[in-house]
Amino acid sequence: MPPHPKRKHSKGRRDRRRAHDALTPAPLVACRNCGEMRPQHTVCPNCGHYEGKEVIAVKKDEKG
């Protein structure tokens, strides 16, 4: 069995240890083609462009 702590750690000590555990939101950038916000280094889900080139063909939903 592993050893157990002899004394309880204070809340401040526990919280200082957890200070770096917070998640940060992924940065978003504007698509060069359509201007919609998308995650960095990914194909735009709106228009299918990446680095100024069309990578995937995206069907346009037109209601009319």
C-alpha cells in the first residue's frame, strides 16, 4: 500500500496547486474566403477553404 499523508493540506495549498488546471478556449480566426470564425489550422466548415484554396466542396442549402 502506498503511504498516506500525515496531515491535511490546507485549502490554499490545494488551490495553488490547481491554479494551472483551468481550460482556455481554443482561439478562433476569421476565414480568408467567407469571413466566418473558425478554429485555427482547420478547414472552414462554412465554405470548405483552407490557406486560400478550396479543400472540400460544401453544398449550399438554398431555401426558396
